[in-house]
Amino acid sequence: MSLKNSQQPARQRPGGPMGRGGHMMGMPVEKAKDFRGTLTRLTKYLKPEKYRFIAVFFLAIASTLFSIVGPKIMGKATTKLADGVLAKYAYFTKLYMAIQENMPAAVVNNLKKQPIPGFDFGYIGKILLLLVVLYIFSALCSYVMAYIMSGVSQNTVYRMRNDVKDKLDRLPLKYFDQRTYGEILSRVTNDMDNIATTLQQSLTQLITSLITVIGILIMMLSISPLMTLIAVVTLPVSMLITMQIAKNSQKFFAAQQKCVGELNGHVEEMYAGHKIVKVFGHEEDSIEKFKEINARLYGVGWKAQFISGIIFPALNFVNNIGYVLICVVGGLLVAHKKIEVGDIQAFIQYIRQFTQPIIQVANIANVLQSTVASAERVFEVLDEEEQVPDSEDAKVIEFPQGRVKFEHVKFGYKEDTPLMDDLSIDVKEGSTIAIVGPTGAGKTTLVNLIMRFYEVQGGRITVDGVDIRDMKRGDLRAMFGMVLQDTWLFNGSIRDNIAYGRDGATEEEIISAAKAANADHFIKTLPDGYDTILNEEASNISQGQKQLLTIARAILADPAILILDEATSNIDTRTEVLIQRAMANLMKGKTSFVIAHRLSTIRDADLILVMNQGAIIEQGSHTELLAKGGFYAELYNSQFTGASA
Amino acid sequence: MVKIFRFLKPYIWNLFWVIVFLFAQAIAELYLPTLMSEVVNNGMMKGDTGYIWKYGSYMLLVALGSSFCSIVGSYLSSITGMGCGRDIRDSVFSRVESYSLNEFDKIGTASLITRTTNDIIQVQTLLVMGLRFMVFAPIMCVGGIIMAYSKDKQLTLILAVVLPVMLILIGTLATVIVPLFKAMQIKLDKVNLVLRENLTGIRVIRAFNRLASENQRFEAANRDLTDNAIRVNKIMALIQPAMIIIMNLTSIAIIWFGGHRISQNIMQVGDMMAFIQYAMQVMFSIIMVTIMFVMVPRAQASAARINEVLEVEPGIKDPPESIMSDSQRGHVEFRDVTFSYPGAELPAISNISFNASPGEVTAIIGGTGSGKSTLINLIPRFYDVDSGSVLVDGVDVRQMNQKDLRAKIGFVPQTPVLFSGTVAENIRYGKADATDEEITHAAEVAQASEFITALKDGYESMIAQGGTNLSGGQKQRLSIARALVRKPGIYILDDSFSALDFKTDARLRAGLKKETTTSTVIIVAQRVGTVMDADRIIVLDEGRIVGMGRHKELIVSCNVYREIVSSQLSEEEIA
């Protein structure tokens, strides 16, 4: 279990170490298998937020439109200024000419009497005031839009996360046994995070970018179709350059990713096997190999960085060409009085704003791809086949006696490799069943079947005569108590961990359970007693103490049937004695399935089940099995009379 | 962070040129609006088309120059940043490989892996980005202000008002949002924690019918995370509109005040247009620097972690003059050895003395925490003793070259560690120049040949990382074969049969016995059956030797041994 646990979410996401914020251009993108289907499904998730979406949509349009009109209006102010300059210039030229050409004094005087053409600051002021209003309004819209979106995206993801958790609760154990925890965790956190960010940023960006492009195009056309043509021609050039470079850099990014993977793999292996590397004197080989991979990583890494770094200057250059052409052509147009100076200023602002949203749209396409891939992984979980639902008219055993029967049970983890073909066991109430066999013989298989973590493929299992499939899983499991070697405790106080055994247990019950489990003493020696919080790995108490807590938990639950694992390999002898006694306390008068390691337990058991390679190969009492001279006898002899080997 | 910059030293000239080229680029970018203003003032306003063409081609040249500088700068910063990352990685990895187990345990495997991989990538990214933007943006910012100032001194006052407002706004938002971001990580971890607990404890949770309460726990954590994220997003929602409005209002202000200055003949229209562009360039570069600064704290934390690794000196070093042991082969002696782990109150083992000679089997038995593994870890000098000495072939291990010492030892760890590669490669790990015959022989003795030949590609079958495609028992047998192929003077087997079934265990021990007649064998064991026929059994309890001798002797003389035996064997078997 711990091995599985250590495989943390390690999947490298596109964008790598920079996270989503810095999605580098030219990086390879993960693609969804069924893009359209997943997207429609994702859209369905957004349905409850429909009205907000509509609001956001209109706000986005409003905000963008208002900001797009801005430069054009601002241009008018500039034009007015230029007009003023020109008028003044014209006036003084006229006057100067008049004086130069020795016009009659009356003419000169008349000219002088005319007011010096001034600047129409009233008009300019009005325009600027209008602009202030427009910009503030636009900013307000864009703020409200982002504000609404923040709730939309997070609440959607909140619901999705809960749905996945609910789904996980209904999935059969088979699902979890086949996957690493890291894989499942990554879907609930990383993938969800990816979806949230996209909803928050990219969706509104997509809307505003599209509107911006269209709006700017219209505004530019309204200024000068010729200049717009120039601007639009530079566009495919920039696109072509971006795509070409991106294609090249993707190659290097892929190679880089591969090198990073290789390097990480080597580091993980060498560090995990540090002791072995040292004791076999392989430090130098290991460093040499590391340096070799590292050098390769550098070789592709700088190229990837460099080439993706070229995109920006190259685009900038194309932009600048456009900019210069606009200045030249625009200048000529102004000179010929076809357009006004302010238009040039507006146009320059437009063309500067033009490429940005186009690049953004292209980028969003990538982001969407990876988001849909994330969503697909989440939906995959939601689509997994669930366990058989509890039957409606479920039976309840009110006073369980603890008689367990296997009748012709057929089972295998894989359909085609049966482990149990026709297993029948009859366990009388209050008796003890010892399960023995080498490590990895599949002793948990029995637990899986009795607790109905897995479904039998044939025959049936009954408790007190009732087929376990006719009971609610909850009611069935309430009859059992489990103490396994894999002591699962959660990040909470010791009291809460014991109380886990039964809802609404009183303080006295908890303490007396701890006493019966021989745990009371050590708990009291802890700094906070029963309120001591177990840390994440529960590493602040020893393995043996953990085991005692799980026994206390089972005692508190007071079940009719027990499933115990005697394996205490990681526990010091003193604690082991405590555990033995506590288990004996627990087993009194109850049907117990014991995964047995102690000879005394095995010999005193009412029934011994011998397991090997996942299957029950022999069953009977100690003497019966010895007399049989089969696997058990051999096992027994090799284990307990080792000297003869 | 500053300490990590020492890795930039070999790239000092690169750095110099990066700055030169970025500086040139900035100047070119800043020159463009001025050229444009000339075009407006002297070309457009006067209708001089020749002037427009002439200055237009100047602008094109300047733009070309700017792009060229930028590409060269990008090239230099890529090779510098990535090269620096490579150098840091090399030195971190080499340093870690030189660590003794002591330093290794102190930082922890998982943490060391992150430090060697992710943390360095973090720093490397900052370097590459920083070289490109963090150098460029300030130049643009200062240059933009200078150019604006040169266009019109008084109009620059607008910037003097706007820029502080902008900085204060950014500062305030940052102080509000940074703690929220930190809280975000904590809350995300909490969701992860609850979910991980739910996954690891799935059997227990289902067995105890606690799905409902677990769901509550998850939903609470989820809600908490969501609420925090919404709060962050709501503040983030402010940033973009605020920045845009500041920029737009600045433009409006420039036109208004600039207009008045034009009317007073102090300024020309083209200059005002250039001024607006400069103001924008300045503000953009400030935003750029801010974004960069978001990356700094993360990289800083990474850099600190990397430095920590580099600063830890390996505690075990080869002596300046090593002594090669004489002809003896495989003699191990402990002389009154006491050892405690760093920081521990009590020694892990104390006053251990014993002698093990070739041809003998020494077994060590005792409860968990009694110091069995600690004891054997001292032989290959994974740790250094506090007092007393460990001698191999008559020489104190501290006086030997580590490599020479370990070449004498065939070590089989408690949990088998295999490396990705073929089966043969893994066995050959014990002896680089082992022949195929030696490898098959070692595998046979280790009872591994049977399952190896059953694999698809036999000895050439690939083993996945961590050996996940083999069972525990198979891994253990390969790890034993790896030690066997060395034919060492000393075998150390640390509870290495635990995953084997009893039959294989017995066969393996019989095979080993034949193989190790001239070697010293030291076995740590849990099963009494494994140790019963050893030449010497050492019984450890709480780090001390409480009994030493043969099975028959100990059963009479040693209480602890009797306890262990009686828990495993029945009365008649003991007798």
C-alpha cells in the first residue's frame, strides 16, 4: 500500500514547471480522444450557470466595444489639435505673405484684426470627457464580467469535484486496485484545476478576443480600407511565421520533455537505490550517466527555449513592418488630405491591439485542447462501471449470530483466471478460522469477498443464512470488524480515530475500548493524550501503537464477526505481546477470521484455510492437514523445523 | 538566491553580451516613436512625401535592428540559462551521490528528488525568463521615461503622478492576494489529503460505513478551497480593468495637457503622439517586471533548497592515505562499537564486540528496533561509529578507501532494489565484467533461474523502474544473485528471505551454503528457522548483545532468545 501511496501525481502537464500562467508558445499539447463529445458534456456542466454566462457574454461585448471605439474618438481630438496647428500656421503664413508682398496696410490690419485661430478646447474637452466615460464604463463591464466568472468557474469545478468523489464512493474496489492513487488524485486536483483556470480566463478571453478582432477590423476599415489591407496582409505572414517556428520548437520541446523524463527517472532510481549504488561502488557510473542525459537535455533545451524565444521578435518585426508601412501610406494619405492625422494615431493603436487577440485565440485553441483532455479524464472516472446497487427490499439481520457460509463460490480477479472454482466453507458462530499461506498468497481475497468488496462470480456467501447480496452493503459491513496490518488512520485526533468505529460513541465508551485494547496507557503518555492529532503519515506514533488504535476502533464497533491480521513483523516484542492480548480480548465469543502467523493461533483454530497463489488449496483442522501430508504439512515443516533445510 | 548566482560566473561574458544586445534592442524600440513623430511633424503635417519615405525606411532599418538584437539576446540567454541549469544539476547530483546515508536520511529521498529535478527547473526557468525580460523591462522603463522627458519636460509630470499610483495599486493588490495564494496551496493540499486518505483507507471506510461522514469532510475541504479561489479570482478580476483604465486615462491626460502645450507652440503634434507611446511602453514594462516578480519567490524557495543540498558536506570521506588490507579475506571484527543516529538521545547499538571469520555464518536476531540493521550498516561504512571500531580484514574501515572496502562486500538489502534494465544487467551490477556463465550460475544459486527463463526474453527481459513487473520474491532472488556474482569475502544479508515461500527459502539457503564456504556470512533474520544452524547467533535487544552462541547454548542461557523461539516454535521443536 505504501508503495502505491508514494506515487504522487507525477504526470507532467503541458506548460511544465511554469504552470498554466506561462503556457509557452510552441509547446506540444495533449489532445483529447473525443474532443467534440467531451466538450458538449463539459458544456452541460455549465448549464446551471446559463444566465450568468449570458450576462458575461453581453458584458464582454459591451466592454470590448467601448474600448475599441476609444482610439477612434481619441484620434478626433488629435485631429482637432492638428487642425488648430494648421489653421494657426495658415493664418501666420497669410499674414507673413501679406507683409512680404507689401499689401496695403488696410489688408494687413484687417488680417491682424481677425482673431488668431485658436484651438477648439471646448470640443476637445467634450471628446476627452466622453472618452473618460467610455473607458470607465468599459473597465466596469470587464470587472463585473470577471467577477461573475470567478463564481461560475469555481462553483462548476466544485460540483464536478463533489461528483467525482460521490462516484468514487460507488465504484467497486476493483477500480482502486488497478490504479495508483497518484493517478486518481491527479484527476481530482490537477485536471480540475486546469478546467477551472480555463473557465475563469480563457473562455472570456476567447469572447473578448474574437470581438476585439472583428471590432478593430471594422474600425480600421472605417478609417482607411487601403491601410486595413496592409494590416491584414501582415497577418497571414505573422501566422505563418508563428506556425513555422512553433512547429520547429515543438520538436525540441518534445525532445526536452523526453530528456527531462529520462533524467527524472534516473534521479529517482539512483536516489531510491542510494544504498545499493554505494555498496556496489557505482557512484561514478551513475554520475556519468546523469551527466550524459543532462548534456543531452541542455542540447535540446536551449534550442527549444531559443526557437520559442524567436517567435516574439519575429512577430514584432512583421508588426513593425506593418507599422512603418502604415506610417508611410498613412502619411501619404494625410498629405493628400484623404484622412486625418488623428486617424493615423488611432490606426497605430488599433494595429498594435490587433495581433495580440489573434495570438491569444491561437493560444486558447491549445488551452482548450488540454482542458478538454483534462475533462475527458475526469469524465472517464464518472463513466466507470459502478458496483451493483443495494437491493431495494434489503434484508436486515437484527441480532447477528456470526455464522458464515461459502457455498460453491467461484471467483477470480480476472474472469478468465479463476482463483476459486468451487469453494465451500461452513463457519459456525463463535469459531476461529485461521488463514495461512506464504506472503502474497492472496489472503485478502477472502476478506474482499466476505465484506463484498468484490462480487462472487458463482455460488453464494451467506451470513446467518442470508445471502450477502440481499443485504445493504452498509448493514453487512456493520456486522464486521477489521484489524489489518495496513493500519489506516486519518489525520485527526486519537479520540476521533477510535470513535470512527461507531457513530455517536461516548467518551467513556472510547476510553474503555482503548483500555481493552491496551492502548490507554500509551495514549496517556502522549503530550495531548486523547486529543493528540495524528499527523499526515501518522508517523508521530509507532507502527505497533497504530495497530493498538485500530484494535480499539474494532472493539468499540463491537461487531459480530472479526477479520484480523496477525502479522506484526514491524513491531517490537513488548508491543507485540500487548497486541496479542488485545486481540484475544477482541475475539472472545466472536466468529473470527484470522490471517495467522502464530503457531498457537493456527493450531487452536477450528478451521485452517491454506492459501497459495490466490487460491484456497486445502482446508481442515491442524491434525487433519498434517495427516494429509500436502502443502500445509510441507509449509509447516519447512517453517517450524528450519534447521533441517 | 544570490548564492545560486555563483553558477553564472562561467557565463559572465554571455551575460555581458545579453545586456548589451538587450540594451541595443531597447534603444531601437525607443527610437521608433521618435522617428514616427518626425514623420508626423515634418512629413504628414507638411505633406512632404519624400520625407515620409525616407524616414519610413529608417524606421524599417531600426525595426530590423531591434529584432536582430532580440534574437541574439534570446540565443545568449537560452544558452546561459540552460547551461547554468545544467551545471547546477550536475553539481547537485554529484554532491548527493557523495552523501553518506546519514546526510541522505536527513533530507529524505523524496525531497532530494524534487530538489534535483523540479527545484532546478524552477530556477532555470527564472534564469532564462529573467535574462530576457528582467533585464529588458527596466531598460525600457528608464529609457522610456528619458525619451518622454526629452520630448516634453513638463508633460512628464503626468507620469510622475501616474506611475506612483500604479505602483501603489500593484503593491496593495499584491499584499492582499499573496497570502490568499498561499492559503490556496494549503487548502488544495487539504483536499488532496482527505482524498488520499479516502483512497488509502477505502477498505476501512467502507467496512465501517463511514462514507457519509467522509463525504462531509471532503465537501467541507472542497467548499473551503472553492471559497478561497473565488475570493482570489474576485480580486484578480480587479487587476486587468484597473491597469487598462490607468493607461487610458493617462493617454487622455496627455492629449489634454499636450493639446494646451501645442496651442502654446511648445510642443508639436507628432511629439505628443510619441509621448503617448512612451508612456505606454513605460507602463507595460512595469507590469512585465511585476509579473516576473511573481515568479521570484517560488524560484527563491527552490534556490534555497538547492543551496541546502550543496552546502551539506558528505560526512564520510575517504582518508587521505588509505590502507589496503593484507591478504586476509573476509574477516569482520567489531570492537566495543557504540553508535547513535544523529539527534537521537540513546545509542542505537552499544558496546558491540564480536568476530566473524571466513567459512562462518553469523546470524543476528532480535525484535524490531533492536539495532540489527544498524549493526550491519556499519560494516560497509554507511555510518561512522561513535566509539570503538569496525575492522574488516584487520583494518579499521575508516582507514580504508570506501570503494576498496565495499568491493569486498556482497550486500543484500531488506527491501530489494533493482534498476531499470535487463535481468542480466541487474545481476551484472554486482560485477561489471561478469561472464554470462557467472551470471547464470549466480541466478541458479539464488533460485532465480527458473523464473528468469520463464520470462519472455529470459535474461534479456526488461525490468521496469523499481522492478514493478516482478513479485517481491523474484526481486529478492535477483538481489541475492547480484551479491553472489561478486564472489565477495563478506556476505551481508539483511532479512533477505522474507518474501520467499518456505520451500524456496530452504533451497536457497542450501545453495548459499555451498557457495559461501570460504566467505564470511552475516545474516539478519526474523525466523528462528533461518538462524538455527548458524555458527554464531547474536541476540540483540535494545541495541545491546544479550546473548551470543549456538542455538543449543542460547536456548539455555538467553532469555530473550528463548522468548523469540517460543513464539515461533512449539515446545517439542525447541527441545
